[in-house]
Amino acid sequence: MTKLRNLAFRQDYDCSRLPENIAAEKCLTQGEYAACDVSDPRWQRHLSKVDRKFAFHFDRAKSIRSIKLRFFQGIEYAVYYPEFVTIYVSDNGEDWSSLARIHTRIPLYDEAESVQTYQWDGKTDGVPGEPQADMVYTRHVRIDVPVDVWVFMDSIELWGTDEKAETAVVLSGLFTEAAGPAMRGYHAAGESSGGVHNMVLLYNGYSKHDDKGDRVPWSREQLLPFVAYTDSAGRIKDWMFDSVLLLELWAPNGNSFIDHGTPADVNDWRWYLEHTFCRGSMLDMINDHVSHSAEQLQNEDYRMKAVLMIPYPSDRQAAFGKLAEDGEMMNFDHRSIDPMEAYRHKCTVIDWYIHEALSRWEAAGYSHLELAGFYWMNENVNHKSPGEQDLIRYAGSVVHELGLKYYWIPYFEAPGFWRWKELGFDAAILQPNYFFGDSDAGRIKAAADWAALYGMGVEIEVNESALKGEHAYNKYADYLEGGAKYGYNSRVLKGYYQDRLTFYHASLAQEGLGYDLYHKTYQFIKGARKK
């Protein structure tokens, strides 16, 4: 057999997106290896934006025995190995057949800086569906590399021969996959979203801080404008949001239900359950408002959908506490105990929490609320946490066993956002993160494009600054106008982040920015906003 050579050496190739360091654009086929050092300029650097597709196009078909890619990991710098790379081949450059998916052998949470080679070897790995073959005969090779945060790579090698080898086969037919995700369109509200269409986020721990910095509980009056569309005199005119997501970031002691600050413990999780389901709670008040509004609007069968949060079991919590007096101490910290034990403890706590929340919901017997499902609080996939993706899927499996839906609202281009379905979610809503940053209105289109591409809903974002100044108000208006421009205004699943009281205060205004904001939001919800 002819000696194998690197067919990619100094060969031109296409990449779906330029690297951050443009000078290294064509470095992957120059035969140079970078050092295990984040500062080495020979590393080609890619930042988020879902994935990179590298494609080689030869004038004539080649016999390929082995394909190699080399990556660097240094999680201190947010540089991670791709969880896997996928290799495709094609005769025509349009119809692609899957050759191999190669997974990382080094965990993404490994804190040591390292270099790893991902390799498909026809001799040892074989060719799919061709037990006698150890090479593929093809003109086109494409390699898809998922990029969640930073990915550093220095080389792609295709080892083979120019002529057709006896053990080389053309791969086609059975394993054909599309060159990329088809344009699925936005997530349409309906059965797949548990009936959720326009869902407002309400932080039910407290409504605001007073002048002394103390928490002020929600009042019954504050909640009506979220349930029903009211005029400035508080008269009920129509329904407003059809669904509510109850969540909270902080326990009263300042501990966190997300992966920031001091992580919450079992007493904080219990406090949240008690607070959510106690007499006179937000759920009680919302239920009363829905019941009263249903009578006023002569729609007695109406039920508002509710979604409940699942607090995030942070790796930084080494002493979560016991679920029972004689129970085991739960520890989520994989650095202090075996990672699999930490993972088991997280699963145990999540299972307990979901079942406890459901038990309390059923005991409450809300007459005009329907539990749609549960919401995963962390807004990205945390690669530093062992078994994070399995944990997300486990929580989803518990929710699904109870016949409920599983929701997620990742931030813009969050690690793993585009794999929401694979992670077990029934519905995901993408945050544009436009209102709070310095990005221009192009961010709305970018978020809409991602949401449409990956079958997601869109989040609408605002806070009280939009009631006080035209710059912030106009940014909010961009979201509403974007619905008509980019097609997410009608039957598309949407979430509404409004801090805590923005829509309530807007509903009280008799003129000006607040008046416009509340009433235009109502028009948007009803699909009346036009381009």
C-alpha cells in the first residue's frame, strides 16, 4: 500500500466563522504544533457562536485512513475542550454522511492545563456500516466543532493516499445528515410548551427593598396588572399574561439560588417552598385575581399557567444539609468528595425538591391555576461541574415522570443554549440581553435568528428605567418592533423579564412612557403590534 501522507498539509480549507485571532486563520494545516500555553499565538482561537464547520474540498477523491485535530484546555481562562467533534464526508459537498463523533477523553472540569488530540482511525474505529473497510474514499471532508466558550486548536490532519485504496469505501446513504441545523422556526406556543404562550417572570421572594434596605412583600394590588389588562383606574379590560414563572435569586439571608454568591442550603430551599405555598402567598393572590377576573370577563373556565423554579445545586456547596433528621449530609462539591457522590447528592436533592413542590401545589388546590411544569434556574451549561448535562437531563426526567413540562431561559449565546432539546427541555426561551448592555438593535435580530434557527422562543426584557427615560424606553420598544420585523410577535413562545414591578408601575400611569409601555405591551401580547 502507498505510504500515507497528510493530505491536509498546506491545503486550503473553509471555516464557517473566522477565528478571533485573524492572523491564525490558516494555521491549522501548516504542520506546526502550539505549546501547552494559553499565550502561544499558534493556537487558533474561537469564541462561542455555537460551532465551527471546517471543510476540505479536493479536486479528486482521496482515500483517508485517519483524521486528527489538536486542542488546548485551560479552564482558568475559560478555554475548554469541545465535548465532541463530528466528522462528515461527501461526494458532492452538499449531501453529508456522518463518519464519526469523537468525544473528549479529558473531563471539561479538569483544572490542569493540557493538550488533547481527537482522532478517528479507520484501523481501530472502523467505517460505519462497512466492517471490511478501514478507509473512506471521498472528495469532501467536514469537521464540526462545538464552541460554547473559548476553543483553542492548532491543527487538522487528514492522513491517507491520493489513489483509491482496496480497503477504502464511499460512505453514503444510511448515515446522511444535514450540513447544519435546518431552519426550524420559532417555538410555537401550544401543546409542546404546555400551553404557555406569554409568560411573565415574577420574583416571588419580595417586591422591592424599602429605604432601610429591608425586603417588602408583594401586595395583592401589585399583582393584578400581570393577570389582567387594566386601565389606569384599575378596571379589568382583558387578560394580560397567560402564564407566570415563579422564581427567586436570593434567600432572606443573602444566600443564592443560582451559581453566584454564597450558595443556598437546605434551610434556604425549605424557606422558598414554605414562602411559595404559605397562606397569602403570591400564588394565593394570583389565583384570587384570576378567579375574580374570570368572573368579570365572563370566562369562568380560564386557568392561568404556572411554572416553578428548580434552584441550582451549586458545586460550591459542600454542606447543603440533611433532607431528614437521620439522613445523609448532602455535599455538592466534587473537590471535597468523589464527583459521582456529589452528582448523586444533587440528584437526590432535586428529586426531593420537585416532589415536595408538587405535593404542596396539590395540597393548595388552586381553583384557577394550572401547573405547567418546572424551570431550570441556571442560564447556561456549567462545564466546570462534573455531570452537569446529565444532571439537567435527570431533573427533566423527574419532571416528565410527573407529566409536566421542563423549561429553560439561557442568556444570549450561553454555553449549550443551542442544545436545549438534547438536554431534555420541552421549551427554551432565548435572552437577547439587549436592554441592559451596550449592544445596538442588531442584537435583537441576532437573537431572533438564533431562536428561529434552533426552535426557541424569545425573551422580552425591560426594567423601570424605561419608565423614566426615552433611551431605555426606545430600547424596550425595539423588542416589540422586532416581533413584527422578525416574526416572533404572534404565536411564538415568549418570556417577559421586567425586574420586579415595572409592569405594575407602568399600569398606574395615565400618560407618558409608563402608559405607553403597559398598553403597547398588551397590544404586543395580543398580536396587535404591526411592523
